[in-house]
Amino acid sequence: MRSFCLALAAALLLCAAAPPSGLLQQAQARKAAGDAAGALLLFEKAAQAAPNDAILRDEIGFLNAVLGRQPVAIENFRQAIALRADYAPAHYHLAVALWLRQERAEAIASLREAVRLDPRSAEYRFRLSTMFYESGNDAEALIHAKAGLKLTPTRSELWNLSALVAQRQGDLPAARAGFQRAVTLKPADDSYRNSLGFVLLDLGLAPEALAQFQQILKRDPANKMAQINVGYTLLHSGDYDKAVQQFRDLATRFPAEAVIHYDLGLALKQKDLLDEAKQSFHQALRLDPDMVEAYYTLGITCWQQGDAVATIEAMRNAVTRRPAYAEAHYMLGTALKQNGEPEPAATALEEAIRLNPETPGPFNALAQIRQQQGDRATAKKLFDQAATVKKKLEAAQAKRLGTMAPENAMPAAPRR
């Protein structure tokens, strides 16, 4: 009799710990229909019957996250993990929620655990790779992107991500191959095709780049960014007349788009229409006061016209907004030197050298200042450093010329 009572009690406890299956089906149906609030109510009711069910706690966390209740969601994900440490989805959901709150280190650690628990999840690999990429850790980003591609070689997002990593590392052929695979797998994704076009342009393959942007326009003739990129390709192809025509037309139709005015300025500058170019750069800066490239190129244009004071102003604006802009520090130092301000010039040139010691120009300009100040020993050392850097640079350029098209010297437009 006692054994029977114990068995009956255990059965009753088991029933109490499991929510009715009909309730769970209703909850899943609401969730599938997009009714997050309704689904949440049902899952919370189910959790009352099974308070130690990690899966239910994770579902509750997920739905709270969908409803924008991040602190509640995170607390539920942590409870799910406490109930069942080996439940990979809870670690994954916690990682995503933490990432949205900019708690990057813990987010990565949580997603690493999800990958450890379920190494064959391509989704976990993709998200972890993305987190590493956005954190600047290209090596780890590539490891997980490649692991994800082994699991799902037809996933376009993973090819795109691996291409982005390669592009940032300067491996343009690998970036081209990755973006091409992404485009092949998802030909209607304009962002993939746009990225492929830019890599082709960087490789000196302007006709192929133009074909990619035109393919976007074939499907979507009103695509503004593709129209801008057609003009940008014409600009880098040296067809300045057509580029000016394209950007003038775009500036009329999209007068509030700063990058159009900037690109128009570049095209006008290449045609030596410097006053008109400056007007376009100023208009770009009125629309986007933080467009560093516009300050820099405006400064170069002013320098071409012999206006050192305007060059100084433009370059100071550039380095204020981007302190690590070595080229702008170099031009600032050069203009200050020309304007008879040797010590501020020396400070700017020293910063240019610190940021990029692989360019001979700042060494030479600083050496000239020290020589004029009578410091011949320092001047000689700087001239020698400039000569060494120049030889190294020429050797690297010769090697590059043997493997790919030469780099285009035109100032770069902001990437779109």
C-alpha cells in the first residue's frame, strides 16, 4: 500500500511539472502568427506548471526580447542556463541580447559556449563570426566563417562575411571570390552586388564593376545608390565628362545627398575646374559637416590654387574629425611650413610619421624644417630615413605592378 501511495504521489508530481500539451501548441501557434504578446502570456502560464523547464524559460526570454524588454529577456535567458547549462539556444539568445546592449565581451563568451555545445550550428558560427568582425578580430571572424561554410556552403551571408574580412585585410582577390559566390547564391541582393562592384573597381576592373552596378539598375532603375556608383565608376575610369554629367543630373534630382556633391567635386577637380569643385565640396560639407574626405580633398584643391591658409583650415577640420588621418596631418604640416609656421608644421609632420612611417614625404618635409633651423644632424637622419622608406616603397610598388593593376591616385569617396 505504501509503495502504491509513493508511486501515485510521484505520478501526480510529474503531471504537475508538465504543462498541458494543448497550451504549448496554442503558444507556438501564436508565436508563429507573429503575436508575441499573446504567445508570451501562454508560455508564462505554461511555465507556472513547469517552473524548472529551461526551454520554456528561454521561450519567455525570447518573446520578451522581441517585445523590446531586454533586461527581462536577459534575466530569463540566465535562468534558463541556470536550469540547464547545456541548452545551447539559451546561450545563443543571451549572446544576441547582450550584444544589443553593447556588452560585447560577455556576448562573445556566451556565443562561444553555444558553439561549443552545438558546433554544427551554422547560425551560431555566422553570428559569432559577425561579432568578431564587428569587434575588429579578423582572424577569429574568418575561422568561424569558414567553419560555417563547411556546414552550409550555400549560405550567402557567410560568403559575404568572409569576403568582408578579406577586403579589410587587403586580400582583394579573395574578397572578389567571396562576393561573387554571395551574388551567385543570392543575385537579387543589391548589397552583395554593390560590394562586388567596389572590389572590382579597386582591382582596376572598371568595366566589370560598371556591369555590376548596371545589373542593379536593370532590376531597379530608380536605385539611387547604383546610379551614384555608376558615376563613381566613370570617374575612376577617367571618363570625367560623363562623370560630371552623371553627378550633375543626380545633384539636381537628389540635392540633399552629400556624397553626390562630393563625387561631383572630384570629377570637376579632375577636369581642373577647381572653383566649381570647391563649391561642390563646400555643398557636401554643408549637408554632412563630418565628411572627412570632403575636408581633405577641399584642402588639396585649395593647395593646388596656392591658398595655404584655406588648406590649413580644411586639414585641421579633417584631423579634428579623424585624428588618425596620416595624409591630412602630412598636408597640414606641408601647408603650415609653406605659411611660415615651422613648429606647428613640425608637430603635424611628426604625427603623420607616427601614424604612417611608410611614406617618405613627411620625413623630407620635417628634415627641411630642421635644416632651416640649423639642426643638421637631425635633418640628415630624417633625409636618410626618407630615402630608406622611398626605396622600400618603390620595391613594394614594383612587386604590386607585377601582380595587379596600379593603384588609382584619385582621392577616395566614402564607401556606401
